[in-house]
Amino acid sequence: MARRRTSGAETEGAFSFRRFGIGLAAAALPVAAVWLALTPTYNRFLVGAGENVVHLLESPDVTGLLPSLDDRNYAYITRSDFPPARRRVTSFRVTDLHFNLVLLGTLFLAVPGVPWRRRLENLGWGLLAAVFFHLLLVLFRVEFVYATQLGAWSHDHYGPFARNFWGLGKHLLDLPLKLAFPFVMWAAFYLRRLGVGVIPTS
Amino acid sequence: MAKKTTEGEATEARERRSWGREVRFLALFVGLLAAAFTFISWTPVNDRVIEPFTAGIARASGVTLDLLGQDVEMRGTVIESPRFAVNIRNGCNGVEAMLIFLSAVLAFPAPWRSRALGLLLGVAVIQLVNLLRVVALFLTGAYFPSWFDTSHTVVWQTVVILSGVVLWIFWADRLARPRSAAPAAS
């Protein structure tokens, strides 16, 4: 009775909110622990790959992203075309860009009635999308600093449209979309289980 | 053979229609969310609505901290005591979680009555969780300052957003649909 056949070949159980709640409670701490353990490695990857993404928008490649030696959560933005005293432009907390992975992992693993293999497969796709999203966040973080935070230099090198584009883009990506990203991915994979496909639109 | 193909095509068409609703939900959700955040970022809205709202949250948090025996004073969006001070700013006022919840409720196909109920419930629960966050963060800053950064940006942001998402899933699963529209079990 509690099982229904979905479009795929596997048979899946109906959505149960109680079981989902239990799943959330069970998944949250292990996911957070894995995220904490992998954070230094992922920070290094994001800083390295993010630098390459920033280079796609500049010629010559003057931006450098350097992991902080004092605090592994931070990275420095540097520009090789600035005078040596100002070469280190600013720093940002890399960990802040990807803590939404905890929410993503918890939501994906907590879904009841889905075979584990399918859950992990879906989580894999969600994580892959998250990596691209985080790289986009790095790009917008760096360009936001260049376009709006460097006073006269920003005004000389970025027009009004560019300043607004990078400013608003960073604001939207860094707050609402970063926080909503796990939910968007979850909904993309599991909204059907809440019956959205069978409800007549109001 | 010809009948099978027709049945297969019909199933495929049903699948496409069903995925179309999911795509519509996600597009509406992201569109509403981006529009809502752009709107509240507009200086007049920020100054006349968001800042007073944030000051109200600071006052409620200050009163709660007072009840917990903390010697706090409030100035606008700032709560301070001899041990610690915090400035409640955008990102700490629960507005983000509320707008995520609101966008998801409006994007989901449901009767307006269910949506209104969901919005009332959501705003109340999210603000309650946010009050807990501000109070807990203040106490963390006052007594465990080395944990403040992680607690501020990682732990409590995750908790507040998770509470909004879970609340929405509860609403969509239990309150949003007429019972007759529930997916058929076989």
C-alpha cells in the first residue's frame, strides 16, 4: 500500500514526513563531520580552480588566489599588476562559500523510501552542480571586490552597469541563492515525491 | 503493437507534462526569490522596512537575553553587554529564510487558503528559530568567543534555512494539497 511505482524501473516507497524527519536527524551530524573533514581539501581546490575561472575574464592573468597560512578557512585575493605594498587586495572566508553542502547532503540522504544507491547517485549529481555553483561564487566574489570595493580604481576600470552587475550578482548569489541552492537541487530530484505532478494548478 | 505505441506515447506525454510542472515550480521559485531580494535591497525598502524590522528583532532578542540574566543594552540593531556586542544585520534577521519559504509556498501549486496558512505558520516558526539563533549567538560570543565565527556563518545559517525547508516540505506534504489529490498508491 505504501509503495508506488515511479517512472524508473525501481520501486520506491511513498513519502513519509515522519521518516524524513528521522532521516534528517540521523544524517545531519555525519554529513557535517564529513564536510568538516573535507573542508581544507575542498578549500584548496576551490581557490585553485577559482583562480583559473577568474583568469577566463582577464588578460593578462593578474589575479592570484592564495590560501591563507594563518587560517585555513581564508584565502587572499592578490593582483600582480598592483604595487607590491597593495598587491594583497583583500581576503575572504572560503568556507563560507560552501557550507551549504551540509544542508545539501542532509536533505538528499534523508529522503525516505528511495534506495540508497539512487540516493547516492542523486547526491552525486547535486554535489557536481554545487561545485560549479561554488566556482561561480568565487568568480562573483572576486569581481565584486574589483568592481565596487577599490575606490577610484574600481571607478576607472568598471562602468556603472558592470558595478551593478557584479554587485547585485554577488548579493543574490551569496545570500539567497547560496542558501536556497540545496533546496533547489532537492526539489529538482524529489519534488515529484511530494506529488507536484498530480496536483491541478490553482 | 500499434496500441502499445499509443500507450507508450501517452505515458511519455504524461511524464513530460509532470516534469513541466516541476520545471515551472523551480523557475517560479528562483524568479520570485531573486525579485524579492532585489526589492528588499532597494535602499528605500531597506531603510523603511528591513531596518526597522531588524531593530524589532534586536529588541526581542535583547528582552529575551535580559530574561536570561544577561546585562544587555540595545541601540537600534546593536545588542551589547560588558562581555560582548552584536550588530544584527541583513543575513541575521531571518528575512532570507522567510523569503525562501515565501517563494517556495507561492511557487507550489496549492489553493490560496493553504498558501495563506503556510505563510503564517512559516513566518512565525522561522522568526522563532531566528530569535533562538540571535540569543544563542550572543551567548556563544560572550562565553565561547572562539566558536562564534563558525557558529554564526555555518551552524546557525544552516539551522535556520533547514527549518524553513523542512517546514515547507511539511506544508507541501500535509497542508498544501486537497486529500483527494494525493498521489495514488498501488
